[in-house]
Amino acid sequence: MNISKIYQKNKNLCFYVFKKFDLLYMTYNKEILSTSNISIGYHSKGKNTIIAENLNISLEKGKLVALIGANGIGKSTLLRTLTGIQKPLSGSVFLNNTNIQEYEPLALAQQMSLVLTEKLPPSNLTVFELIALGRQPYTNWIGKLTPQDITKVNEAMHLTQISSLATKKHYEISDGQLQKVLIARALAQDTPLIILDEPTTHLDLLHKVSVFKLLKKLAHETGKCILFSTHDIDMAIQLTDEIIIMTPQTVEQNQPCNLISKGSFATLFQDEHITFDSEKGKFNFN
Amino acid sequence: MQNSKRNNTLFLVLTLLLLFLFLLNISLGSVAIPIKEVFKSLIGENLSKETWQYIILNYRLPKAITAVLVGMGLSISGLLMQTLFRNPLAGPYVLGLSSGSSLGVAFVVLGAGLLPEFATSLLLSSYGIVLASCLGSFLVLLAVLFVSHRLRDTMAILIVGLMFGSFTSAIVGVLTYFSTAEQLQKFTFWSLGNIGNLSWTSISILSISVFVGLLLSLFSIKPLNALLLGENYAKSLGLNYSKSRLIILFATSILAGSITAFAGPIAFVGLAVPHIAKLAFQTSNHTVLFWSTLLFGAIIMLICDIFSHFPGSDLILPINAITSIIGAPIVIWLLIRKQKMMG
């Protein structure tokens, strides 16, 4: 009896010390996701098709990072690799210093949430129910929402300013509103990392800007790291903290102003009709 | 919050309706027994007429229980399929499970002449038919699992289900050439569906199978809700997709296979009832849909059975005709009325 009690006490103590160290480590280390010389691409019929090599990407807390590149350059492949859906051909992706391929699905869902481009299947889900599904990694076997879960959902709706839509069906709202709802769902999932695939496509200028500003606000206020792919380069230059730029030659990650002074944007599109004006930070078409 | 109040009222009404219909189903038939007497008999009191007691215990009660089990099981298997395949028209039929059962039974009943004497008598017993049916639906399940593993495409699985339907009817067509009129009659009666002739042993086997199927479905509620966002979102929410899909497919095949074995292929219940539940409760949340589909399934099957027994006469119509007459227009009406609701 005594022995088991002592063991129990020590176990708790060990756990406590371990947890403290973990917290200490987390506050000093802002890096959430990193890659070590990965090469990405596809493996089929015994052959490797390499899309990009020697990628070193580092994503830190509280930063809004845009991924840009021409169509077909491999943005989706890179995102699929960073989210662990696809294995890199060589090298590893590390999430909180653990190889992402070693994560259990549930543990991964508590670290990383996604906003995808695919259309939602037809259903009767209300906005509230849709966002509440983001709590699934935390709910019990039947998915019952605790008061804490409901608070998180309400917080997510408040941050994205869609509280008034809560009881609407998800097919009754506009595309711009739906995009915010999907972002709120990712927020409700309460993960340090959110990855979005082209969240501003199909939106008009007004809603593009509002999604960009929302993402920036969320990254800075909640301390999450937000990575998203986009084709709105001028907005990305003005509104993000860092840009990952994919060209046929290299993949670079840096602050927008540094990338401009290095002339990286000029190599983005291999077309004589599109030139980059590095003083204005804008593309010219002639 | 207003919604949950409305739901609770609906659940209460449906439960009371189910209890009432259960008693009504027992009381109606070629010999009408007053509902009061039915109630007395069920709580163990003696009845004024001994024949009534006999009729209730040996005919009416087994039939009513079978109707409830069949209605619940088929409806839930339909609900599981519709969410898993993101297809409002999915059901045990579309997946080909019922076709597989039919094929098994057709081989035993129609192909019996091709087998040696002793095997024939063994297979043509009611147990032989049950076994053949379960085996048929299980083989289709294995085929579907194989295809789904290979293709990872939900539309392809549905097409495979349709192909099984065509395949079955073609084989049955061929078998009819080799069978006697008597065999053909037996198969035709089975395929029309019958929930009236089950022994208590059969009912207990059916109950256990349906219970297992429903229990597996209950544990699939959370994955089903995640699947409302599509496969990729569900995976990003930590869902073990292949495991959940396997459980859902198993639940469906146990429900559809055992029910088809005992009661014949019963059409439209699996397809129509989930839609009625979705329409009544205006939700896609499977926690609500599970219970409402259970209740609606039992209620509708009891109603269909009451109609098939043509109150006050000896005439018994095939249950399959009734479910199709009621079910088919409901599905068409649903499709026209609200495209978006389906799901």
C-alpha cells in the first residue's frame, strides 16, 4: 500500500517538473513547425518526381505567413507535406520538435487546424454547429459539448465577428461569411498552428482585405501561427509578417521588405509582360 | 435553445405515437382485439377470451416486434450510408447488400434442383435460407470493402452496388429457367417481404443482430458528425477515417443482412426514413438524427404493417408493396421540395 502511494506521489512530482520545463521551453522557443532540408514531390511507380528540394521553412508563434507562387509550382504539395498528409521524399517536418509523421491523428488535431478549398457536402448544419465541430478533438465519445467547449465556440465567433450568424444554416450565408465561419471553426479547434489553403480565392476585394486583416489580427492577438497560400501578392506584401515564395529555382522565406530588396518577386512569373516594381512593391503589366 | 425544446416535444410525441401504434398493430388484424385487452395481456393480466391470448402471443406480438426491429435497423443503416457516402440516395439497397442477400437466397431456393437430394432438404429449411442470405450480404460487403480500399472514391462504391443489383437480377433470371413453379413461387414470396411468420427463436437471433448493429452505430455518431464536413476536414479533426468507415460498413451489413434474411428485401424504408427524420428535426446532428430515425423507422414500419393486413379482413398484402407505395412518392417529393435539405 505504502509503496504504491510513494510511487504515485513521485509520478505526480515528475510529471509536474516535466511540465514546468516544457512550459519554460515553450516560452523561449517560438518555433512551432520547421523542416530540415526536405524535398517534396510524388512517389509513383518506383520513381520520384521532385517538385522542390532543400526546403528549410520555419514557422513561429504570432506570425502571419503567406505562401505564394505561380499555379502548378507545388504550393498544394508543400501544404500537404507540411500538414503531414503527404510524406516528404527526404528530410522531415517537425511540429513542436517531433516528426509530424509520428503524431497520432488526435494529437495532431490538437496542434494544427485546417481551412480547405473544397466545398462542404450538403447538410443542415447551422453556423454554430459547424464551428462546434472544431471541438471534436476535445469532446467525449459521443461528441457532447461541455460549457467550456461552448465558451470556445462563442469566443471564435466573437473574434471573427460572426456571432449574429450563429443560428443560420451554413448554405444560407455568403461566400465571404462562409470563409469567416470556416476560419472560426479552425479557431475553435484551439491549435497553435492554423493552415489555410487559398482562403481569399473567389472573394471580392472588400472581403479579401477583411479576411487578410482578420488573419493578421488573429495571429497577433492570439499568438497563433497562421500559414496560408494566396495569389493576392500585393496584399500579402502589405499585410503579412513573412512570405514563403516559390519559384522554379528556389523556395525562400523572409520578410516582405527583404524579399523586395533582394528582387525575389521579379523571378516569380517567367513572363516578359509581367515586371515587378520594387519601389512601389507592385506588379506592372505591359 | 428554442430548438432543443422543440426537439424534446417532438421526441415525446413520437415515443407516445410509437407505443400507441405498437398496441394498435397488435389489436388490428383478421380478428380485432380491443386495445385495452392488448394492454392487459402485455402487462401479464388474464384476458376475457383465451383465444385472444393465444393470437397475441403467437402471432401479433412477434409480428409487431419484428416490424419495430426491421424498421429501426433498416432506417439506421440507411442513415449511416447517406452520411458516409455523402449521397442522399444511398441505402442498404444502393450498396448492394440486399442484392447480395437475394442472390444467396435465389441460389438456395431456385438452384436447389441442381444439388444432390440430401443437400436440398438441408438447404431449403428456414435456417438454410437465413444462412444463404447472411452469406450473400456478407460477400457483397467484402467486395465493397475491397473496392473501397482500392478506389477510395465514394461514387465508385455506389456504382459497384448498382452493378450488384443488375448482376443479381440477371442470375435470378437465369436460375428461373432451371427451377420448378413451386420453387419460383417460394422465392417470389420471400422477395415480396414478410414480417409475420417469425418464430420466437428467429426473433431473438434478429434482436441480437439488430442490437449489435445499433450499438456500433451509436459509437459512430461522432465520426458521422465529423464526416458532415467531408473526408479531409474529418481527418483534420483527428478522425481515424479507415477505422470509422470499417465500423460504419460493418454496422450496416449486420443490420441489412440479418433483416433481409428474416424478413426479405424490404424496399425504401432505409432510404426514406432518414429523410423524414431530417425534415422533421431540421438538423444534421447525428446525436438527434440517430434517435429520431430509430423512432420514425419503427413507427413507419408499424403503419405499413397495419395497412398490409387490411384491417377487418383475411387479406394480407405483401409488405414490400406497401413500403414502396408509401416510400417512393415520399422520396420524389423530398427531392423536388428541397434539394439542399438532403444530406
